[in-house]
Amino acid sequence: MHNLSFDIASLHAAYAAGTNPVEVIRDVYHRLEAADDPGIFIHLATQEQALSEVAALGPFDPLSKPLWGIPFAVKDNIDVAGMPTTAACPAYSYEATADAVVVAALRRAGAIPLGKTNLDQFATGLVGVRSPYPIPKNAVDPALVPGGSSSGSAVAVARGLVSFALGTDTAGSGRVPAALNNIVGLKPSLGAISATGVVPACRSLDTVSIFALTVADAYTAFRAAAGYDPDDPYARPFTLPPLGATPPQLRLGIPTLASRKFFDDTVQADSFAAALKQLEGLGAELVELDFTPFYQVAELLYEGAWIAERYVVLEQLLHDTPEVLHPVTRQIVEQGGRLSAADAFRGMYRLAALKREIQPLLDRVNMLCVPSIPTFYTLADLQADPIGPNSRLGVYTNFVNLLDM
């Protein structure tokens, strides 16, 4: 059991062969003990609570319950009934009386929530170290930052503690930690998964994301989680097509050599170039695009309208008890209180102009192919400079949310 992979196909094959999910849940807690990482979970269900979820599953039925018996974790800015939600701020904590819509959907599909995972406080950061709780250990190299803001969710999946986990993604928080921990991160389009029951960061940009061991698992969880929620003002109706065969030729938009950003990391630069050669070998056509306007969009995320939007969420805390906030989170978000409505409109006008500039570039390709991260940073790097590395980690992710991709 200890060597059983927690990908969905492997678990369902084991269940079909007679393995009881009770054994899997007990193994999860053995793995947690062996992992010896108190930074992954902020709140963990007791083994008895998790086993009570198993008892309610009914007989093995992966057709009507595609996530039957699959353990998952939930970022601690997403409500799970009966568990506290802290957003990594103990003073903000409350006990959720109902599941977030996305958690309820996953439960209906047979998934078993095991606990709430650590994060950069109020989902503000891409590094995973802006938390009052212990920092989750990067699953590849503990000297590296785990990535954020969905740090605990990514590490829980990468360490094989759960099959998949929920995160959120406003600037790359569902993609950067996935890259840093060598797993899959799926950022849906805005409104594809309900944000009802999710503590907002930037409500106009927030998406609930999925971490998984494989692309197939991420898509299986996404299909179970997605759905139009009329109570979510940013939800949008959409269709969920099944995964199809790869088209005979994909036109992939890639940054020109001159516009690639790796911040002197030649290993990352060479790795990206090697990946592009592999894609060409598979028949893809690489179309070089000047990424300057994409980077200009990315820079807007922590300026004007969108930093003010973060301020809206924390305005009361900043006014009443600013000392309860992580110092770096406070430093970033309180800037929003100094911005005017004119600043916000200038940012929105600038974004509209950049969208118009970028559209002809997108019209030339089927999709974009970029690195998830430009380089790696250590915990020591973040102690020396808490903000600079965070900004650089988002160069290939920040623009995606603002461009509504």
C-alpha cells in the first residue's frame, strides 16, 4: 500500500481489485507522519473524520462518481464545512458552516477532503513563504521556496499525500507552485469553477485551480468541479468538451529569443529551448512573438486597479488591526489605499489598449507555450529580498489572468 501511486487511475484500479478505501485513508496518515512537514496543512481532519467520509461513499461506482474514494486537499481560503478557514491569518479565522460550491461538487463526485493547506497570506504571493505557519518544504529541493500562494496544496500532491488539491490562481498561484514541485497545475478560465465560498484576493481575476499528478487527473477533477453558479457574479456558462486528439499541427506562440526572460538562469533557458525542440519534433509549428506587451500587462497586476482590489478585501483589517497581517502582505496591499479612482481607471484603460495590441498576436497561433517559471529562488533569497523574486516568478503567469485566458 505504501508504494501505491495516488493518481486516480491507480487508486481506482486498486479499488476495482478489492482494496478498501479505508486502507488508503489510513495510508494517507502514515504518509503524513513520514513526510514530517508541519507546514503543509493548517488544519487536518482526524483519521476518524476521514473514515466517516468513506463510510458514506456507498459501493464503488466510478461512472456516477468519477472521484470515488479519491483523497484531496483544499487551500485554506476555500471553505470546507466544519473546518476553519484562515487564509493564513489566524485573526481572520472562522469555522465554515457550509462547503464552498466547488468542494460540494467534488464531494458529490466521491472525493474525500482531508484538510486545509497552507498559503501565502490572503493568497498574496507566488513564493509560499508569506505565512505565519511553518513553511511547506519544496518537494524537489527543500532549500527552494515551495511557490505560492497555493504552497501547501502543491506540496501535498507532490509528496503523494493526496491525489489532487484545490488552489486558487489570481497571478499564477495555481501554476508557479506546480512548476516548483514538478506536478501539474490547471488554471481554469474565470468563472468556470464557482468562487462562492472562496476568500477573495482580486475578485475580478480569481480562479479556483487544481493541482494533480497527471494531466488526466487534473482534467478529471476539473470536470467534476466545474459548473455554472448563478450565485457567483463572475461565473459564466460554458461547455465542457471531452479531451480530444491533438490536432495534426499546432501553431504554438513562443517568446522571441530577445524577449525571453530567465534572469541569467541558463539552465532554465536551455531547458525551455530543449522543450521547444521536442515540440517541433512532434510536429508543432513554433511562431515567435514579441512578448513585450504581455510583460507590460503582467506589470499592471500590482498597480492601480488590481492592487486597490486587493485592498478592498483587507480594508477593515488594515484599519482595525493591521498588526495581524504578515509584514510583506501588509506592505503590498496597503498601497491600494493610497490609490485614487483616477489611478484605477488609468490602469483599466492601459489594459484595454494592451489587449487590443496583443489580439493580432494571438490570432496567429492556437496557443501560447511559455515556461511556468523563469528561474528558481531559495528560502535564503527571499529572506534577503522578500518582494523582487516574487515579482520575477510571475512574468509568464501574471498576464494570463488579466487577459482573461
